[in-house]
Amino acid sequence: MTFTILVTGGAGYVGSHTILEILKAGYDVVCVDNLVNSFNEEGSKMPESLKRVEELTNRSLTFYNVDLQNRDSLRAVFRKHKIDCVAHFAALKAVGESCKHPLQYYQNNINGTSILLEAMEDFGCFNFVYSSSATVYGEVQFLPIDETHPTGNCTSPYGKSKYFVEEILRDLCASSDKWSVISLRYFNPVGAHPSGKIGEDPNGVPNNLMPFIAQVAVGRLPSLKVYGSDYNTPDGTGVRDYIHIVDLAEGHVKALQKLEKSNEKGFFAYNIGTGCGFSVLDMIKAFEEASGKQINYELVPRRPGDVPTSYSDASLAAQALGWRARLGIREMCEDTWRWQRSNPHGYAKL
Amino acid sequence: MTFTILVTGGAGYVGSHTILEILKAGYDVVCVDNLVNSFNEEGSKMPESLKRVEELTNRSLTFYNVDLQNRDSLRAVFRKHKIDCVAHFAALKAVGESCKHPLQYYQNNINGTSILLEAMEDFGCFNFVYSSSATVYGEVQFLPIDETHPTGNCTSPYGKSKYFVEEILRDLCASSDKWSVISLRYFNPVGAHPSGKIGEDPNGVPNNLMPFIAQVAVGRLPSLKVYGSDYNTPDGTGVRDYIHIVDLAEGHVKALQKLEKSNEKGFFAYNIGTGCGFSVLDMIKAFEEASGKQINYELVPRRPGDVPTSYSDASLAAQALGWRARLGIREMCEDTWRWQRSNPHGYAKL
């Protein structure tokens, strides 16, 4: 019997790349997404990103347009499919927006998750891979950040929502010995599948650095805003641990394999990063090299909720999951550029 | 125009005593409650506790059986009534049970609250009094606990749910200058209205000390379980800051008056306690004196999630709200006993 994975938020950037690797690894996929952040052609039953995933893998998946907060629709999916494990990506993810619309973030990210976990419990599914974030570490107390770093004291509602869900998952595992939960704490996912067929396609002006750079390179935006140039970092701009989306997706496959094969119960959190920090200006330079384009940028004030420097110690994931990042800053920029120049307007055909 | 207060969870112990004081202060009350923890006579449209509040005050209130997680029913209440302020009591509150059923606690306490806040926003109501708890202070770092004490690091899902909601409220106030939020951090509410007509009426075996003692005194339970006698406290039992429910209810009236009259926006938290700590054995002794009954008790192991000692510095509430506790341990025990002996089975007529 094939192990079936329910992927929530599977139409998005991280979800779609992960589904691709999950299908390649031989698992079956049922995907739910409310499509608030993804392109869906009028009248189409499946978002464009997932159609392309089917083409790339030559496999098919089942898709439902479901919002997790709609308890009945979600439960109908569990009723229809025998789910062995859930990989939970569905969430709002823009730090700045979360400060402006905290309730929306808490509802989507916390209420949605708890309704999902309740459904899992009721349908007897206790394997869970959670899309967490390095933001759960809050104010950075030491570097590199390993999994012993305190969590909490998060600087934005987005970060808090990720942290609160981790706490809920810990409590759930403490309440019952049925649950196996792996929380993957992403540092900064960037890049695209090397085919150039799927990639990051934010609605509106991008909130994250790489899609912003890429849209400037392709001429869709005039100039990049660099938020904060007075941080206590080598060049004054924020330093992050960028992780190639394909590496990150493979990390999920390793986590799923662990849940499928091991009988270990409880809550486990692993950093997903390369262990190297690059500044915003480093990334601009690398992207200029990869694309041959000049990136215009302007230095603007810091954004609320951003931290100066963050990079991981990712050795625990190597030890426990047998996973390590393989791809560097060059592949991150080249693959982003390939996706962007082949899809200047993302998934939409203009 | 009368100021109208929507009281959530108004049928419960704290809610009903507060409604009584709110009505006495001249405000109008609309109450919603899902009645999961209150006695409601078959076919009755209003729970017994609130019928008695109406009798005691000679005023009437509007009651709806609504669960906050039912978005549509809740919004219907806002559509029907012009609400000026919400006093939010609806929550599950048993520390031990929360460790066993964390999801239930997070759904009720967090999802319910965020759906309520969303409705308030949509209907233009931005005054909020939150029923918080001293458990938000987590591991006690200094005594007495004042409002500068760090919050978080809570030891139970119940405590975390109270803490998370405070964080949501802070973020909401930071996101918009419309909100005025007062969070009242209760220490340990005990006692009953001096009429003996309303009081604490837990379902099943009580989780809190005073109703347990009272049920032993009245012969409904054979013996009291004292959870933990090896704490680092004078007599080894847990020390708490007990606050008379009528004092606490008056604290809410002061908070509502502040919200009605002042134009101050933002998030404010105040301790609601007496500033004095009493041990479990102190309370047993005081109750024996008030009731003339002997209380049988047995020492049993600690409960998960309980802290050894907790008492407040309540001077900030005195300063900011003009509120101070008036009633002592004697009134707490006498009033509890009056309620218990006149209503040996709580609100249910057996």
C-alpha cells in the first residue's frame, strides 16, 4: 500500500516544490489549498503550479480547493482518502503584512492548524510534518542558531503564529503517545526547480528578497528596496541563511521517510539551512553574476519585525534525518533567474 | 444612551458575578455562552445562574446560547445589538484537563477569541476587557509578581492559551490605534455573592481548591485531595493569592468605566489579587472556621502545570483603575459556605 501524504498549502512556493519531490520519491499526494496566494486559471480545477508538477513528474495528484478553517470541507477530504501523514504548509507568511493584519494571520495560521490537527486525531492520522521557520527563535541570542536556542519572544505576529503552533504541537505530543511530529525550521527558502517550470510567484509586490531581485532583473519592477542598511552586520544589510528550495523539499522527503519507517513518537524540530549567512548586498551581487543584469536598488528604513542576522547550525538534521543542503548561492540565483526569465509574470500568461 | 456590554461566557462563575455588578452599575448586558460548563434547566432559555442574577438585581439581560467558534451565530448577535464593549470570559479553564486535551483548549480559547475580535473589528467595536490569568507569568521569577514580570514560558496549555491571547491582543493594539484593551490577570478567584444565590458550580469533580473544600464540607465529596505537599513553601502545599469573586467583579466594572470614559488606546494589563499568599492548609483551616465543619483531606502528588507559589503586587490596578480588593479570606470562606450549604448540588435541583 502506498503511503499517502496530505499536503496543505501545496499550491504555494514551498508546497509545490515539495510535492514534486514527494511524488518523485513514490508517495501519493492529496493536496488542499485555498488558493489565496496562487495563480489558478479561470475554470481550472488545479492551480498552474501543480499542473506543472504533474508534467514534470509524469505523475498525477489529487487537488481540492479547501480552506482549513472550513472544518466540514476539510473533514470531507479525510473521509474520502486514507491519509498516512500530513505535510502542513498552508499559512500566511509576510512579516510586514502580519504586523498590519495580526488577526488574519492568527486565524489562518493557528485556527487553521488546530482544525487540521483535530481532524487528523478524529481520522486516526498522527504523522505530521510542520512547515516552521527560523523566526520561532525570536531575538537571536547566539550564532549559529541550533535547535537548543530558546524559542519565543518573536518580533512579529507571523513569527509568533509559527511559534504558537510549535507549542501546540509539543503539548499535543505530551498529551498522547500517538503523535509523531517533525517541525522543520526553514531559514530563507529561495531558488526554483532547475527546470525553470515552477518557482516563487508572489501576489503583488514581493515581500521576500529573491523574488524582488528577480522581478527587478526581468524589468517587472524598477528597483529593489533594501530594508535596513544600518544593522550591525559587515555591510549594514540583513544577513540570512538562504536555502535552495529543492534542498528544502528534499528535507521534507527525508522527514516523511523517517515518519514512515521509524516508530519514534513525540515532537522533533530540525533547522533547514546551509549554515552560511549572506547579506542582501551579497545576494544582489550573486544575482547580477548569474543573470548578467544590473540590479538597481535603494536603501530604505528597516521593516518592523526583521532581525539583523540569522544563520543556522543544521547539523542535527544531518544526524537525525540524513539530510544536508547540497546547493549553494550560485544555484539559488541561477535557478531563480531561469524561472523568472522563462516566466516573467509568474504562472499567469499575460 | 446606555453603554452596552457583550459578556462572553457570562453563565459561568466569573461571568455571572461580573454581570451582576455590571447590571448594578447601570450598564446593559448582552450575554453569550455555549453552556458547556453551566447548568441550564431543560427547555429554559436562560441558564439558572443568570436567572438568579436577574432576580438579585431586579434587572433583565439578553442571553444567547452561542459558541464563539460559530462565526455566523456570533455575528448575528453583533448585527442585532449595538455593542459598546466586550467583556470576554468564555474559555476552558482546568489546568490538568488542558494537559490531556490541548487541542480542545487551544480551539476554545484562541480560535474562539480571534473569531470574536474579528467580529468586533467588522462591527466597529474596539473596547475589550480580557479575562486573563496569573498563569501568563509562567515560572515565577520574583515575588510579589507585578506587571513587569515576564510573561510566557507557561507550564500548561491552559496557561499558554491565556498568554497567546494576550500576545494577539498586543499585536492587535500595535496594528491599529482604534483598540482599547484591558487585560485583567486574575490570581485565584474564590468565594460567592454574599446573597448565597450565585456561586461556583463546576461540572463533575472540581479542579479548583475552594469548590472542592466546599463540596467536602457539605458532604458531597468524602475528602479533599491536596495536590503536592513537597513544594518549597512554609507548609509544603501550594501558596496562592485568593481573590474574592465580588472584588474581582468590581475590578471589571472599574475597567469598563475606564474604557467608557477615557479615550486611552492600547493594551493594558493589571493584576487582580489581594497581594497576600495563603497555602492550601491555610485555606482548609479558614474554611473549617467559617463552616464549623471538619474538612478531611489527603496529600497526593503534584499536578502537572501547577507552580509552587504565586501572589500579586496589585498596586497598578489601584493606581490605574482605582480598584483594590476589600474582602479577606474570612469573607471568601463564609460566602463560599453560604452558597454551598444553600445549594449543596449547585444550580441543579436534585
